[in-house]
Amino acid sequence: MAQVDTVTRILDAAEELFAEHGFAETSLRTITARADVNLAAVNYHFGSKKALIQAVFARFLTPFYKMVETSLDVHEKNHPDTILSIEDILRFVARAMASVTEGDRSRLAIFMRLLGLAYNQGQGHLRKYLQTEYRSLFRRVMALIAKATPDLQPVERFWRFHFMLGSAAFTLSSMENLRAIVEHDFDTKCTEEEVVGYLLPFLAAGIRAK
Amino acid sequence: MAQVDTVTRILDAAEELFAEHGFAETSLRTITARADVNLAAVNYHFGSKKALIQAVFARFLTPFYKMVETSLDVHEKNHPDTILSIEDILRFVARAMASVTEGDRSRLAIFMRLLGLAYNQGQGHLRKYLQTEYRSLFRRVMALIAKATPDLQPVERFWRFHFMLGSAAFTLSSMENLRAIVEHDFDTKCTEEEVVGYLLPFLAAGIRAK
DNA sequence: TTTTGAGTTAAACGTATGTTTCAAACAGTT
DNA sequence: AACTGTTTGAAACATACGTTTAACTCAAAA
């Protein structure tokens, strides 16, 4: 075995480059060059570029998924029959995200970018993958949100959920550019935590509208 | 001149295909084939693929831009010194969008997709283009929002504005897929107008949060 | 020691892409 | 009718891409 596993070297490089330039715009040659690995390694270890993209996605998804699940399990065991508020639910999700992307903040951006891609690429492989892998967590969170917003019609709740997802996906995936604008226009720096601190109240108020 | 101008035939085809498959995934050959036009026509009339993408963008941007400007002008002449509410502002923008994309609803999706792309493609050409072209309208709308939300700190207002933008960009650009999910999961069809009808209250409540 | 098999390497393959070329067709003007 | 500038057409070009191949490395098993 080399200093660091070839597979994770590829994943690390791919993650950074996907976040910077997108997926179609990032070539395997660029990835393997940054990873200091032979070009053929991607196809050897992952099978194809598509599979690599999925693997990059999975590296977030799986721990994030488990994190939310277990923290919800713990909470429900300690506080059974309590109804979580929207803020509570968002905090659970945000905390899981933070812990998964800890130490490397651009990972959040690429996760969100993948999410956006998964949604608006019609026949894309990512969407199917996400849908099968994520379904049970999605349902569980959706059920919690339903309990927190009992007055909402199911269809409108569905849309509002995706409005929330959109805010998060858009702003967090282009966080770097937006922070640059803030620094230029307002002469102020924003940490990621501050942005999330701005985001959650916005989302909560939005889903509770009217 | 042919039946329809070659330039607009290309723009029409590019618009549809970009909306379906994204930009990098759509080749000039696919575009020119659908437009029933020679491959070289794109480079002859637009210069490059990048320039074509910008041209597709500009075909929305320019009329949309003018529409918002003039309708705001008219309103300010008729009702000087009135402070528009957030809902009013959003309605102005939404009405301008509707009138620009009238008759062809998928244009909204590609517009939003381009917007998202412009934001999270760091060094992308779209971003610069948008920034220079849009700046004055952006400032004007921002000033109106500032008057409608006097209690908000400028930086937080900036972020909330982009949270709104994110909701709109994300949901409207993946509208087709989301409507398919709604139809599958809830056995209901949603028109674009209904979705916008759901969206605006969400945004208004979000920006007014706390 | 030999064998095995996973991992790596350099090179090549086939293909799809954006772009360019240059001759032909065309429309408008003189 | 001849000329002129613009637009189209078929073909080729150069390149970048994802992928495959086959030779090679090298540690662990037999």
C-alpha cells in the first residue's frame, strides 16, 4: 500500500475538482494528475467516470445518512412522543452535515452541487441512485416535517420542502462566490457557520408561511 | 432569408436541448441537427459555443430586464413615494418572467439553470456577463427590497436575497422532474402557475423571518 | 523458489467534440 | 447580366476525452 490508499487519493482529488469546475468539465486526466496516480486507476478501481461521481457522492451520503438516522434514534429514545419543531429538525440535519464535512468545508459545496445536479438532470444516473439510497431517510424527515407543520396540505408541504432544499443547495454550493461578493460589496467576511445561521431562520419562516 | 432565420432556429434548438441535457452535455451537432442547419452555422453566426450559450441567455435576459425596468418605471410614476411590499416586488418580477417566457414554459427552466450555473461556476464566462449586464437592475431591486425590509442588516439581507434566488432557481429549473414526482406520489398535477403561487409566499415569509 | 493475483504503468484506441476551411449557392446592387 | 458581399454546405482538422490493453511490479501464498 502506498502512503495513502490510491482509491481515497482519487476521491479526494475528484472531490476538490468537481467542486471547482463541475463534473463534465473535470476530466479523468486532471483528476489522476492531481491525485498523482495513473490515468487507468480510475477505471480500474471504479469502473467508469460515472461510477466515480457516484462514489464521491456516496462518501458524503452514507455517513450523513447514518448520522441523521442515529441522532434521530437517540432523540426519539430519550424524548419519546415529543414533536420536533422545524428549527429542531433543521438543526439535526445541519449538525449532521457539519460533522460529516468537518475539517474540509468545500465538501459541503460539492455535496450540494451534486444534489442540484441529481435533481435537474432528467435521465441522470445520479437521480436514480439518490432516490433508491436516500428514500427511507427522506421519508422519515418528511414525516417529522409533517408533524411540525400539521396545517399544511401535503402537496404544498412537498413544494415548500423543495424550496428549502433549493435555498440550501444553491447558496451552499455557490458559497465561495457569494462570500467573495459579500467581502467586496460590504467589506465583511462571513464564515460558513454564519451563513448557515442566516439560512435556518429563513427556511423555518418560509415553511411556516401564512 | 429562409423560412425562419437561421440564427433563431439555432437559438430555439439550443434552448430546448440545454434545458433538457445541460450545456456541456449538449453538442453543437445535436443542436444543428435539430435546428436543421449546417454545423458550421453556429460558429459562423455566434463565433463559438460559449458565445451561443450567452446568446441564449441574452434572449431572456434583455427582454426580462427591460420588462422589469419599465413596469417599475410606470409604477413609480403612477404611485410615487409608495413603498412596495416584498410581495409586490416579487409579483413584479414574476409577472415579467411570465411574460418573457410566455408560450414556452421550459424557457423558464433553462433561464434558471443558466442563472444557477452563472453563480457557481467560479471563473465562468457567464458570471462576468451576468454581472455586467444585470448590475443596475440588481441594484434597483435590491434597493426596493431594502425599503421593504428596513429592519434587516444589509449583509443578512444580501444572504436572504440569495436564499430566495436559490429557491427559485432550484425549483424552477428542476420543475419538470419535481412535477413528475408530485404526480407519482400525490396523484395530482401542478401547473407552473400553482408552483409559483406556492413559491412567492414562501419567499416573502422567509425574507421577513423573525 | 515458484506461483499467483492484485495493483500499477505507459501507450494506444476509438470516438466525439469544437472549430476551420473553402467552394458553392444565394440575394441584392449596379 | 455581371458583380459583390453574405450565407450555407460538406468535409476535414486538431484535439481532448473515457476507456482498454498488455506488459510489468511486487508482496504474499504455496
